[in-house]
Amino acid sequence: MTQSATDLEGILIRDIDGNYYFRVYEDGEFTDYKIYHHDLKIKILDNDAVIYKNNDENYIDYSLRTLGKD
């Protein structure tokens, strides 16, 4: 079975082994999808996501306030 993933909303998660999944919640339950797509377009909607630029490393993390570092 296949269905379009266009406009599907979920959360990008990473397991303890470093594998990424797309988690979709529905009716109090969730489904984790492995990501095989190599250039999947993502739009970040999380108000607490912040871009950090430090020398040679650029990354996205929680805000300093959330991390208790403000």
C-alpha cells in the first residue's frame, strides 16, 4: 500500500543509535517511519527551534532559555 506523504505533519526524531524517523501522531497513538528519501524537503514549525552558528559548526537545537543557559 502507498499513499502520498504531502502535507503530512509529524516530528523528526532520532533514536539512541542515531537513526532518524518521522513520527506521526493520530488518535493518541503514533507511527514511526524510517526515512529513506535522501533530500526530503522540511519546514520547521517549532517556535523553540534555534539556529546556532559556531565557527565551523552550524546546528539547530532548543533555545538557550529552554536549555537553561540564558
